[in-house]
Amino acid sequence: MREKFRRMHTGEECSEQLKGNINKMRIIEDLHTHTYYSHGKNGPRDNVLRALELGLEAVAVSEHAGGNMYYGVRGKKLERLNAELAELRREFDGRIRVLRGLECNVMNFGESDIPKDRSEYDVIILGYHKGIPPVNRFARHILFESFGGKSTPRRSWRRRKRVMQILFRTRTFI
């Protein structure tokens, strides 16, 4: 009894059960696909047809929200995408669930570009992406670090260097 409890507590028994069932598991939905509306290669129809071919029960087109400078889908482009998804939903009703998704962005500490009215979307994904304009000091530091740079912008480093020179009346030769 004690051995069985230890195996359950450490997860050994669960992992043995998973090993036996791993070949029986299958993916039934793809909730994160992109199209040529953002940075994908195909259209929404192609994604739905491929999902049907793979035997999926549901597929979501989850384009980037408008906060992304490079891939954000907004304005007329978003209207065209929504119209196309509505048409695909009607056309493939009963064969596969066509879902409308949105891949939102972390914009700032505790802030995102998730729309206030989320009722239009079936799936919302939240992530941190490059291409989000920095809105404050925290976001600027994250942006600099994401490009492999120092987390302190050069400009404020120079300002600190000048302040140190004035305080200690020294010269630097750098």
C-alpha cells in the first residue's frame, strides 16, 4: 500500500499509464492557425480543408491582434477575414467546427490588446511577441532584451556617466 501511494505521489504510476496510452492519443482540434492575412502562407479555406483532411473536429483561425506592428490584422483586412470565416462556418457546418480566434499581445505590465468585447471570438491566445511598440520603461527594457541587447538603453547609460563625472569631477577616456 505504501509503495502504491509513493508511486502515485511521485507521478510514476501516471507516467506508466501514459506510456501505454500515448499511441491511442490523437489531436482533435487545432486552435492556433494563421493565414495570409497575417504571416501564414494559405487562406482560411485552405486551413479548413487541411483540418478536414487530417480528421480534426475543429479548427480556429487565430490571427494576430491589431497591437502587433508587423502582423496585426485590423480595419478592412479584419472585416474581410471575418466575412470569409462566417462563410466558411456556414459552408462546413456539420462537418467541422470553424472557430474565430485572436492571438493577442502583452503590451505592458498587466496590459494587453485583448478586446473589451470578447463575445465575437471563440478562442483567445495571449503571448509576448516582437513587434509590439514599447509604451513605457518596462516595455522598452523587455524589447531591448528580446533583441539580445542590454536592458538599459544607451541614452540613459550616457546620462548616468555624465552625472558620475560631475559628482566625482573626473574625466573618462572612453
